[in-house]
Amino acid sequence: MYIERHIKKAFDEQKKWTGAVIVTGARQVGKTTLIENALPEIQKIALDDKMILKMAKQDTEKFIDINPPPLFIDEVQYAPDIFPYLKMSLDKSKKKGQYFLTGSQPFALMRNVSESLAGRAGILNMYGLSLREMNNEKWDAPFIPTLNYLRERKKEHTELNAKKVWEIIWRGSYPELYEKPDYPWELYYHNYLNTYLERDVRALAQVGDELQFIQFMQLIAARTGQILNLNEVAGSVGISAPTAKKWLSILKTSGIVYLLKPYFNNLGKRIIKSPKLYFSDTGLCAYLAKWNTPENLMAGAMSGAYFETFVINEIIKSYANSGKEAQMFYFRDSNKAEIDLLLYENGILYPIEIKETSEPKANMVKAFDLIDKMPTIKRGEGGVICLSKNLLPLKGNDNIIPLWAI
């Protein structure tokens, strides 16, 4: 069962205007399946096949000559020397939609793109299934908490109850888990972790002790939705601060975690400057942190952090699936006044609180008033994203925003 991906529209648009389209993202988010379904007749070369990779590396020029475009190259980061030859081919033909590339290591891909395919390639970042895709909805506009958006969104939405929400948060967003509903959760993530260690971690850096790296991942998972204190994590694992920084970079580079930057303004030293950390998949996060059932996760001490992680990821996906990148920040000052999320667009900051409740209160948006003290910034509409079933006014221009509205 193939689940239609919203990013396909952005993919189809990119291939009309660029010589190559590159789809990046973590392992098993559906990059290969997307291109195979979008272009079913295209020739495919998979560079995770060791024999094919050997041929591609031995004589790259000949390899490209005998595999003319249009061509789909899967896991292209394994053969970085191929990029200059793709450039020469594109410069010679001047045609659009010639090469389609995927890779699970965005850092390696982007380095080669900037060196060889700058101006010749469109880049799409792909994530796991969105809630919209799971519910087979057609709505694909990027989320923004304006009343105009929310009114339109209300016309097409899927009702959600708390039990279903926590089953989704716990199971995660990898497509295979929904295409194969009987696939055991624990077995899937056990295999995923082994593949990730084998193909990404070893390729990106020499990790001397893989068990220690797993422990590092587990401690990071226990801190999803929190301001990151990397020195504390390093001390708990028993590694140096530089090693912890390097390992965090691996997780970020391979799409396992997302770092939400703080919003800076002229309030100066009062602003907290460390990022907030979020796992990009709540299912993998729950597996690493040993939350073995959705019921335990929902009732556990980390439920609020998981709900926040899930919401942040859904908002990121709503932009990425449109071929865009959200301008997202959080705010916290030394007095612990905090705004969970600030969306920035056209000089306007839209403040959002994320609360695991069905009955948010007006005092939850008190910190929004801090935006009025920021010069040159206009404060837009905001609200509390929560488990309420209904879209309702909260205070002034701020609303109660149900999860289904993202």
C-alpha cells in the first residue's frame, strides 16, 4: 500500500525548472519510493549495491556515459566523484529533469552540490509521514496560526481522539510501519538502529565504541523537547565535550534530531542562547527511551515533551512538503519567560504555545506580550496548539488551535 506523499507536488515543480532534483532525509522516510512512484519508467541505479558502486567508482566517466539521463541515482553520497560528471552532462544538454538523486547524509550531499551542481539542482528535504498524510487528507498548505488559515483548514480536517494521537506519537512516522500495520514496533526500530549504525554512523565518523554511541542517543532521546546542555550529556556518557559535539553533529546531519534555535533580539544577555533539541521521529525517540507502549508514554513524565516534539515535527513537515523551509525559533529569557515556538514570516512573529491539554487557559500566552517589546518586529496572531477538539478564541488575537489544524 503506497501512501500518497504531499511533497510530490513540490517534486514535480522542481523537475520542470532544474536539471537535477535531490531528495534528502533520514533513512526510510520514503525518498526512493517517492521517485519510483513519481517516475515509474525511469532507469534506477542503486549505489548501496556494492557491485554497482564499485563500477561507478572505477570509471565514473564511462559509468555516466552508459547510463544516460533521465536517470535516478539512489544513495548518491556513496560515489561523490560522480557529481562533476553530472555537471558536465547537464551543462552540455541544458535540459531540465535529467537526474534524480537521493541520499541519507545531507551534509555530504550538500557539500558536493555546492561544489558541482550549484544552480543546476533543486533540493527537497523529506521527512516521515505527516499526520495529514496518515489521514489521507489533501490539505497541503504550510501551517501558520492566522485566523484565515485556521478557517480554511477547518473545512478539511480529521477528528482525533487522545488515544489515537498517542498511538501515532508512539508508533512514529516511518512509512513502512503504516504500510505494514502488523510490523512489530520494537523489531522495526531495532533493525532501523542497526542499519543506521552500519550505514550512516560508520560512514560519517569513526565512532570507537558503538555501545557508548547508543547510550549517547538514549540520553539525547530522554531530553527531547528540552534546551540542550551538551556538557551534561557528555559527562553522563563519559565522553569529552568535543566528542559529544561531534556525535550530536552526526545525529543532526543524518536527520535523527532537529535543533530549534533561540530567537535573538536587543534584549541582549537576558536571552538563553542554547538550542532546543527535538528528535525527528517520536517513535524512534520512544524506542530509545524505553517507552514500550503508547499508554505508558501518554501517562509518563515525558508526555508533554513528546507532544511538543510531535507538533514541532508536524509544522516542519507542512513546510518541507511544500518545498519550503520554516523560519522557526523559540524564546526564553533568564527569568524563564518562554514561548515554545515563534514562526517568522514577512517581518511578523507568530507566537505559539504547545500544551498537552484539552482546555488551555489564557495565562498560557502571557509571555506573548514580550514580543511587543521587540523593536522592528510586529507580533502576529498566535495561539495554543493542544488536544482540544474545537477551534476557539482564547485571548485577543490568540486562539485555541486543535492538533488537527496543523
